[in-house]
Amino acid sequence: MVGFDSIADADTDGATADATDDFDPIAFLEDAVPIASNEDVGEMRAFLVETLESNGVEATVDDAGNTLASKGAPDPETHLVFNTHVDTVSPHVPFERDGERIRGRGSCDAKGPLAALLAAFFAVDPAPNARVTLAVTPDEEVLSTGAAALDLGADMYLVGEPTGLDVCTAAKGRFQGTLTLSGVASHAAEPDSGVNAVFALEQALAAIRSFDDGREEHPQLGGATLTPTVVDGGDSTNQVPAACRLVLDRRSVPPETAEGFRESLESTLRDVVPDEVGVEFALTERSTPFLEAFATDEGHELVSTLAAASERAGGSGAIRPFAAATEASYFAPAPVVVFGPGVLADDEGAVAHADREYVRVADVRRAAEAVTDAAAELVGTE
């Protein structure tokens, strides 16, 4: 086990190479957080490439904007991928070092996890039959165009996100779509001469509320949810509305797919809405696949190895689902876990995506230590 209380002074050998002598994840994070990457990731990506190359690792940027670097066998028996992202949500929040906390946009989502993954990537010395790859995406917070373009074919994936050093083996997916109910417009003084689309919303909402009744819950993620979020209907205050639209948010569990959900919901609604009202449910158009649910076997060696390493480094060693949708879904069904320093929320409220975003320095070091130890055991030299 390698201690990261003072990375620059760490005495390393074997599976943890000399690169850690020169790389301090906290120094990296203090330089990375001030770089705004909410609207354009160019400067942050350049800084990442420079960091990799200054530590003796060749880095490339592919056509989708992913930053890629690898170490080890070109045709490995075991291939481990470290993945996270460099983009952040808006607005940019300036960097601040507040004692043992680093504050600012991206400090926990996800430059803190990136710092920890970099420390492990530099430290691990892959076995002759193994390979480790760092794949950092540019567009996780919007459409995941980078992750959707990755085709790494690896055996295991570790995705850096703020999990409070817990090992997250599953996450719900997120689909979005719009239900359109179509009627016939008429003068409100003669309502029976038209077909009121808003009236049909009553039956539709009742079916939406009961859509998941009787469905078996997922053992790790629990039940799926279906939530109406935006409603719009009618064009004039004295006219029977010919159309009504309802936006729905779906948080899915395996094995549901986006298209399977669309078909099932549209069929359910067609059965309950009056025949004279048209029913169409269309998934929101996007250039990349929706982030679907995933679940990794909690008994897999990736899970047990990282959980044990996290506990040794000062984490809880807990294994649980991740609360948010994540690009980890693109790497399933290969074994994938989500792990990193920082939290989505604490006792005071939201942390990630909030103005008060922060990460604890000690947790970044613990995460670096845990991932380094786990990687050494999974793909490192003995």
C-alpha cells in the first residue's frame, strides 16, 4: 500500500512506479480547478495533455475530443480503464483553498476524481500481460459525445465521480420524452363540437402514476420512477385545446431500455385514453444514446478489490448504487464501478453542481491511494 499523505515524498517500488515522486494530485487539482471548463474544455484538456506528457506518458486526443493514454501490453489478457470527464456545469465558480477543502467548480465533479485517477495511472506498473488506459471525456454534463464514441473493449472500468469513497456498482438510467395528446379544436362555447385534449390528461396521469405498480424492484437500485415535469396545452383561452403535451422523466433500472420503455408507455396510455384522442410518446431527440441503467455483480474482483483498498485508505469500504446517471452505462455490460472523492450532497445540501462545490484534500489523497492499490492488485506486477 502506498501512502499519499505526501505524494512528492512517497517511497515507491514495484507496482507503484517512480512517477508518483513527481506527481502530487493536490497540486494538480489546485491548478485544474481555476481553469474554466463549463463552456469550452480546450484549455483544461491542454493542461491534462501537458500533465501526462510531463510525466513521461504519451497522450492523444481523438476525433470526439477524448484524451487517451495507455501503459502496458498492446494485446493484453487484462485491460483496466480509468475514466472521468473534464467538462463542468455552468456557471464557473472560482477556485479557493479553504484549509483542508478545495472549493470551486469541478473540485468534486470531476477534477478531484481526475486527480486521484492520474496519481494511480502514473503509479501503476502493468504486468507483462496487462494494460491500463486513461480515457477522459469532454462532454459528460451534456450529451456524452466523447464517451459514446469510445470503443475500448476493456475487461474492467473504473469511472471517477464523487462517491464519498464508496464503491458504486450500479446506477439508474435517465430517459426523457414528450407525451402528445391530440384532439380537435372548437369554440369553447360549443365544447362538444371538439375533442378536448386536456381532458384526456386525467386518464393519462392516472396511468403514469400506476405505470410501475406490480413491477419487481431491482435488488441494487430499487424501483424505477416516472415523473411528469412540464405540461403545456391549448392555444387560446376561449378555444377547446386540440393538443396537450407532457414531458416525462424516467429513471430506469435494468433490463429496461429506452425504446422498450417508449413502446410500453405508449401502449399503456393508448389503452386508457379515449379513442378519439391521439396518443404519441416520443423520446427526446439526441445525438448520443441515453444513459441507461447498469449493474455490476457485487462479487466481482473489481468491486471487492477496490472496496478493500478504499477501506485501507480510510474510506468506509461501502458498496452501494450511485445516485446519478453516469457515463459508466456506456461501458456496461463489462464490469464497471463508480468511485472517487467528494460527494453529490452533504448535510447542508447540494455540493456537486452547487455554488458551494468542494472536495476534501484528505479524500483526494485517500482516493489516489485506494485506486493505486486496487490497480496494482488487478493489473500490476507482482
